[in-house]
Amino acid sequence: MQHRSFRHSLVALAVLPLAGAALAQELVVPIGHSGPLSGSNAFAGKDNENGMRLAIDDLNAKKLSAGGKPLKFVLKSEDDQCDPKSGMGVAQKFVDDKVKFVVGPYCSGVAIPASRVYSDGGTLMSTVGTNPKITASGYTNVFRIIASDAQIGAGMANYAAKELKVKNVGVIDDRSAFGQGLADEFTKEAKRLGLNVVGQEFTTDKSMDFNAILTRLKGKTPDVIFFGGYAPQGGPMLRQLKQLGINAKLLGGDTLCSPEMAKIAGAAVNDTVYCAQGGAVIDKTPGGPAFKARFKQKFNADADVYSPYFYDQTMFIGESIARVGAVDADKVAADLRKSSYKGVAGTYTYDDKGNLKNAPTTVFTFKGEKLTPLATY
């Protein structure tokens, strides 16, 4: 019996190094998520993170390999609080931890300074930040995975002029890189179309009281008020607009297309909020309904604005790593620029600056407190 046990022990010891050698062949690929996981925009950060979780699961199920080694993808998620200083800290942490691929940031104000940190550190950044400055610095490792402010703001101005047939517009922005950039693009296109900008007001991305600026605009009788800012401010602004008896529609960009608007403002959103979102209507894309169903089943929550895009870009990056045969940010960036990926939200191809080519913009309103598409440009 002792002989047999000793022989078994020798066999077990002989197997252990082999198992260790097999595990050593596996390439672990961390993919970072930078977004607001606390504060008023945490709902968006969590939604985006969950889109990436689904993609990580799907990439691992594909059993991809690079250079003959199996790939194991893992998600590393950090809270940038939609704050530039925090976002740069997150970027430096990812660079120091050798995370070569990051999807995010969500906020343009974070994406602009973080892009330099990622570029200097050799990390590829894919953002939904819409400010045109993000891709204007010439960094070869930066990608914008939706339409820019120029496209979204112009699309909303065109809809106001041609479909809503308004004449007088008021403009409010929250002074964030996103809000100001979007409002500027809307205003520029509105003026080009011959609309009369009757007043421009400013707030912050922390404010909750808009009575003073709304009262000033009320005296100028705008047909619509365009708000460059986020849903946590857009909801209270809409309620206060109604309380002041202002009959103007509230227009905005992609952030006002969030279901969070209806959660905050309730029935006040119906046929009053009009917003433009980069991308096609997810319900009408070939993979959209299935994605939404899977998302709901896994997270017991409805997919918000950007989780499909975070999912798609994570998938695109993972498959690119397998295609180039290396966990190399520069090689993957070059591959993304020359490749095309058909995702659940549409087809992704990039220009030489990292902007999404032929990026569609869809205008929505709310009916029955549900986001309802009106037109795609």
C-alpha cells in the first residue's frame, strides 16, 4: 500500500509542472473601463460597464488566441467620477498597470486630458466623448465610437428648423467640455439655418436650480430651449420649465436620450424633450433586440444609451488582438483603422483621426415616458 501511494504521489508531482506550464501559456488581457461609477452620472457608467461585461463573456466564449496562446479577457473598471482630475488619475493607473486597452471615458471633460496620458503611456482609448477636440490632437491610439458634437448638434438644429419649424431658440450649457461643445455646435448650425438665437444662458453640471436662467429666457419667448448638458440636470430643468409655464420644447444631445430623463421628470418628458443621439435605432439594427434581451436577463435592467457601443468596441478590440496575433496597442490601433466590424449597434469603420465614419445621428422624443425614434440623419 505504501508503494502504491508513493507511486501515486510521484505521478501527481509529475503532472503539476505540466499543468503549470499549460496555464503559463494563457495570455491574460485586461480591458479597462473608465467611467462615472459614483455621482449623478453613475447610472451611465454602470450601464457602459455592463455592456463591456457581456462582451468580455462573449470574447472568452470564442476561445480566441494570439501567437498560438489562448486569450483570457478580464475587465478592470475604475470610477473617474466624470471629473478631469480623477480621470487623469484613472488613466495613469491603467498605464502603470499595463492595461493596453481602455473603453471610456464617458465624459468629454475627462476624455480630452486623459487622451494625452493614454497616448504617452501606449494605451488605446475608445470613448463616447463627443467633443471634437478629443480626436483633434493627432493621437493614433484614440477612437471615438459614436458621432461627434458637430454631427449631433447640427442634427438637432436641422430637426428644429425643418421638422419642428421653429424660429426662436434659447440655449443653455453647463460649461462642461461636453455641454459647451454641444451647445456651440447647435448654435452655429442654428444660425446658419436662419434661426434666431434669442438668449444664451449658463449653468454647471452640479446645479439643480434653474429658475433664474429659465425666467430670463421666458421673457424672450423661445419656441425651443436647447440644453447642452446631462440628464441629472436636464430632468429638474424640465420640471422647472413646466412650473414656470414655459411652453418651449426642451432639446438636447445624446445624454438627454437617457431613460434617466423619464425617471427624473416623469410624464413631463412626453412630446416635450427632443434629443439627438449618435447611432442608429438599436431596436431596428439586426443584433439590437437580441442584445437588449440578453442585457435585461443578465443585469435585470434595460440597456441605456451607450452599453451597445461599449459592447461592440470591446468585441472589435478583442477580435483585433486575435487578428494581429499580439496584445499590442499600436498594432491593434492600426488594425482598427483598416478593418470593419459589424456590431449590434451598427458597422464600425474609422478615419485616420479615429472618428467613426458615416456616423448616423437619430432624433428621439418620449411618448408614454419611453424613448421613441423620429428620424435618422
